[in-house]
Amino acid sequence: MFALDVYDETKECGSLALTDDIFHQALELGAERYHVDCKERFDIVFVDNDSFEPVELYPPYVKPPYMPRYRHYNEYDRKSLYIDVFDGFSDISFESVNEYNVAVARVCLKFTEMELYFTDERSRLFVPESSRLHVVDALPENRGTPGHMLVKDSFDFGFGPSAFCAFGTTYAFHNVFFMQWVLDGKTLEDYKYVTLHFDDHGGLGSNLARFKKYEQIFGRFGLKFILLDDHFGKYPLDMLSRYFSFDFMSEEANADNTLIMDNFAAITRTKYGFSLKPRLDESILQPSFKAELDFYYDSIFNDKKVLGVLIRGTDYFTAGLKGMRMPATVSDMKEMITEWVGSYGYEKIFLATEDREILDQMRELFPGKLVVISQDRLKIEDLKPGQIISELEKELYEGVEYRDRLEDTTANYFYALYILSRCDGFICSGQCNGYDIVMDLNANRFSRSYLFQVGMK
């Protein structure tokens, strides 16, 4: 992003005329500083988008860049802009004048009826003259509240207390232009499909949810989301096809008509990507697999009243995930589980966890009531620092044996989630893809459910 800076004649740099496409010229030429050839005398200087990012928010396996670099964008290509981010807002205020704020302001003037507020007269040099453009001494007091959007100089990705009413400069821009970042100078007419390489870090539930989300996101822009290779992360497609009825590929897709994306986090960190809740209902399951799952549930529980409990453990902590999604512990959940079992007459507790210590604690607390699926479980000390369970599995099960083991864990994973969805009640230790999938598969049939939100630890 190019920001405005004081004119510094001691800096040896090129000059650019003050034209409508000055920032596009600066991006194309590639230097980091330019004198602006106009009577106001100022420079524009490149600021790395990642300089706004608090790196401590990201788990160790997420590597920079955290916010995309935009080499190409077009403020007036309506089809590839996400204008809906402004729905429900009557005005927008900008704390400063810079490349990204100018681009967003131009979009607002062209495609919305919003009023625009700046405190810097230089905004008039870049933004077309309009009765809706206001240069004021101080921004309106209601800025950053419902109906009144604020674009801040400081970091704010919009997901906090301001609930998409306030964004940092890079996030405001990215929310509008993210599809153009994916296109990278091309147009939507150049492609029919879009794809993304899924790495080995993602679990099956996470990958399936992301696939469904991308189907919706890119479908909005007329592109079909597919996979090009024969693996879905660490999962072979021929294996998954035995369990799931996803339309993963297309015979017509090729290198010429398929757009390749290389950063999924950049999409999910938009209001659109974050807010979409793709449904993973029973239609994702192959009929034969669903019948097998139903037979298992009916055979094990035989009309008993069952409480499903999902408790995240080892894999969450070893992945280095941070922020507000820390899962509740057995100690946190014990009182509620005990109360529900006593008050609502649950005869059995079905527990889903990948953690051996959690399993042992639950067995001690609820002897005779606990039912689990047979699978290996790990403790944190089983893994090396920074290692996740999928990496350890590769060490333990190499070659064909690892593939067999992967199929076992894949089947067990969906057995657990589906059985949780069939239970009469459901308690989960915190927000996760497993919780979302269980709720979707259940289709709101639980008599009661509870999601623990214990906050940052």
C-alpha cells in the first residue's frame, strides 16, 4: 500500500504526475518512494501490508504474507468487487488518505449512496468531486457504530466488538477487492473454475467445510470451485469417494480455464468469507456410509437417551492455535454435564475426543455411562514441540500402512461426528469445525445444546 508522506527533497526517487492512476503507475514501476508532481508537494511511500499485522495472532504453521499484496486492481470493475460489505451503512469515514482508502472511496462513490468523510483536504486530489464527499475538521462521533463505517489507520480486521463497522485500512480494502487479488490482473471471463491446494495441516472436517464455503464464495462470481489433483490435503480422493458425495472435480477443467489460488486465509478473513456458514448436511454422505452410521448408532444405544460431548484437546494445543477459541477443559464442563445427566435423564454419554487424558478423566467422572469409538488417542507429551497429530501419524504409519491408518481415522472421525448429531443433547468444549458439522448434521433436532466459550487463556 502507498501512503502519503512529507515531501523530502533529500530522497533520491522518481517523480509521478498527479493523475487518476498514480497509484497503479507506482505499483507497476515497483519503486518504494515517489515525489508527486503537483503544487501541494508531497511524496507517496510504500508501506508493507504485513506491517499492520500482529504476528502473535497466527499459529506457527501460518507463514507470511498475512495480508495479500495487490499488484493489480480496478475500482470500477463491478463484477469482481464485493460491494455487499457496505450494505446497511449510510456513511463511511476515513482516518487518513492513502492508496487503499482512495480506492475504497472511489468504489463507494461509484456503486453506493454512502456519504464519505475525510479530515485531509488532499482527499479531493484523488477522489472525484461529489456532494457526498465531505472534508471535515473532525470525523463524526458515530463512526464505527452500526450504520456508520470507519476505516482506521490501526489494525482492525472487523471481527471484534465493532462487528464489521470498523476495519483497518488493509482489511477495508481487502474486503472489497479480494476477488481481484485472486484474479491477479485477469478477468472473470478468462475462467470457469477456481482451485486451491489443500496442505496436510487441515483436518477432514475443516477441509470439507472450507470446500463448501469456497463453492459459495466463488459461485457468487460465476466460478465453480474444484480440486485439480487426486488428493484433498492428506486425503486421497478415491478414498473419500467411498464416504462422501462431493463433486470434487470436473473433466472439463484444465490449466487454461482454471484459476489457481494460493492463500485460503486471505478469503476467510473477509466479512463475506467469515460470515458464510456452509451447511454440511446429510447429503454430503454416501447413502451406504450413512446407512452404516445409522446401524452403528441404533445397535449401540438401542433407544437410550444419549448426551453427546465433544471435547477438544491435544491436537488443538499442539497446533499452536491462539485467540478466543481456547477449548473448555473437563473441569470446566464437569458441572454442566453432571447437571444435565441428572436433570434430563441421559442414560449414556457419547464422548468424542482425540485426547487420552480427557478420555481418562471422563471415565473416572462418569463410570458406566461413557461410550467412545475405538481409536488411538494421544497426549501432548507424545508429540514434539510444534508437531501436530497428522505429522506424528506420518512418522508412525508410512507408505501403504499410513494410507490404511488414514482411512481408519477418517471413518472414525465421521463416525464420531455423526453419532454426536444423532444424540438427544449436545455439549461442546468450544467453537470448532467439529461443532459446526455436528450442528449441521443434526439440523436443529437437539432438545438442548451448549457451546462453551471460555475465552483466551
